[in-house]
Amino acid sequence: MNAASPSRAGWALVLPLVAFIAIAFLAPIATMLLRAVYDPEMAELMPRTRQALTQWDGAGVPQMAAEAVTADLREANATNEIGRLAQRLNRERNGLRALIDVTARHLERAPDTELTRIDAGWSDPNLWRILARVTSPWTGQYLLNALDVSVTADGTMLRQEEARRLYVDLFVRTAWVAALVTIICALLGYPYAYAMAAAGPLLRALLLFLVLLPFWTSLLVRATAWIVLLQRRGVINEGLLAMGLISETGRLDLIYNMTGTIIVMVHVLLPFFVLPLYSVMAGLPTSYVRASASLGAHPLRTFARVYLPLTYPGVAAGGLLVFILSLGYYVTPALVGGRTGQLISNQIAFHMQRSLNWGLAAALGTLLLLAVLLLALTLPRLAERGGLRA
């Protein structure tokens, strides 16, 4: 009994942390994954229609479903839910909002009027197919929309028109920006981490202070500082103009575009690459490098064949951390990205906060989460095969 008590006490100490992770991390992710494929809104707004359409064979106008739609529209109008219903249907096909509004107003005056007499649109079988699809609570529509795939009324899946393709290009742009930011962080961070590892105590403390300094500054403050530096009449452009390197009409556009997004993201994420790499470099024995030099190897050969492979774990850890953080970055592109510097995270925020299309936002977030998980699972295996582990 005494032996079991410390174990129970240990679990009791861990329990608050487990509860916090479950509530603040796992529950929101589970909710997001569920919302990507589960949308009970129309099933709740049109329960009679949903029930009636389960028996429809897909041909003509289902009379029982028409009566169910009439009853559901009257109820939605009475409970002031007709606007939400019309907005939801309009996502499926433009013009359905007007059809629902006209029908609801007419039914309010003449409740027993047939739908086809109110508007000829109700005689279109494709409209009833749309209703049959959207009144089902389980749907793959949001995931397909997140991949720029549309579903016709008869269930055929087609790629969106060129002008309406948005999300796949944004995913590609996000991955490209994340890869570029990671490469730049590696090129800048590797020499810096090496200088920290090779420096004396005083210089090492100074270099470490410079790395940690951004963590003590608000992200908003850092972004604002970069706006002051990079804007067309900012410090950098004024300095280049004073040195005669650019003309008044040739000021550089360094902010509110993709260039500004990349510059600020590199500055924000560089410490996340430097610190894991420095921890690896600081623990490397110097005897390997000295042995290589004593055997007559050129310093460049010693670095490429001895030192660099030993630092691969730090490079992989820092690179993976920077890449994953870059994929989900939102604040920096929103502040300095402008129209051309937006990433997929900005679209997720748009659908959450402005369009209120939470299902599509959840689908985009789900695809982004799957991409991160795939990367986290495959990169260590690739690193192991390539000999990147220590």
C-alpha cells in the first residue's frame, strides 16, 4: 500500500496538466475535425424536408417533400430563422437566398400555395437534389471545397472554375513560403549558432541575449517596427535614397506584400532555428575536429565530413520547428502581408470571423493539420535513413 501511494500521488499531480491539455488542446482539435464533416444546421432548420427526401428517388418534384418544405419554411419564418436558412442554401447555389425569401414572404400571406406556383425554380429537380444533400448532417462538401472541388446537383465532382480556384493555390503558397523561410533561417542561423558555440563566455552571453531578445518583445511591436523600417518612406528606403542607390521614383516596395511577409517571418522565427541547433553544437566534442585536422584534412573538408553531419539533428529539429510554425502563421501575414502576402491561415480566420462559414474553416484547418502531422511523421524517418540522427 505504501508503494502504491507515491504512484497515486504522482498521477494526482499530473492530472491537472492532463485535464488542461484535454480541454485547451484536444477538445478544440476534435471539434474542428468534427465540424469539417458534420453540419447539422440544415437538418435542424428543415427536419421535415430531410425526412421526406430520404424516400425520394431523385426524379421530378417530390410532392411529399414540397409539403415538408412549405411547413419548414413557415416554421423558420415564425422563429426568425429564415435568414440563416437562406444564407446557408445560397452557399450551395447563387440565387437560392432570393428564392427562399420570396417563397417565405408569399407563404406568410398565403400558407397553402404550392411552391411551383410561387416560383418556377421549385420545379427544378436539381434544387431538390441540393436540398437532399445539404439536409444530411454528415457531409464531405467542406473538404471538397477546401480542395477547390465543387459538387454538381447530380453529385458529379468537378474542379472549380479557374477564377474560383483559391485554396489549393494558397496551400501551395503557404508551403513555398514556409520552405523559403526555413532555408533562409538555416542560412542565417547556422553561422550564428556556430559563433555562439565557438565564442568565449562573454561573447556567447551577448549573442544568446540577442537571440532571446525577440521573445521579450511583443509580436505586434516587432511587426510595427518592421513596418517603420520597410515602408516606402521608411528608414531603409530613406537611407538608400540618401546614399544615392535609388531614386525618388524607385523606392522599394518592401512591405504589405510577400517580401514583407518573408522578411518579418524570418526575423520572428530565426530564434526557433538557432536555439535547437546551438544546443546540439554546444554538446559536440571538439576532439573529432582536432583529430581530422591532425590527419591533414582541409578545414572545409573537416567541416563538411565531420562537423556538419554531427549537427544534422539540430538542423532537422530547428528546420522542422520553423517549417511547422510557418505553415500556421497568421498574425505576421495579416499585419504586413497586404493582398499578395496572405497565407492559408488568413483564409481560415476570414471564414471564422467574417463569412461565418465554420465548416469550410474547419476543413481548411483539418487539411493543414494533416499536412503538419504527415510532415512530423515522415521527416524523422527520412532523417534516420539519411543518417541525420546522432
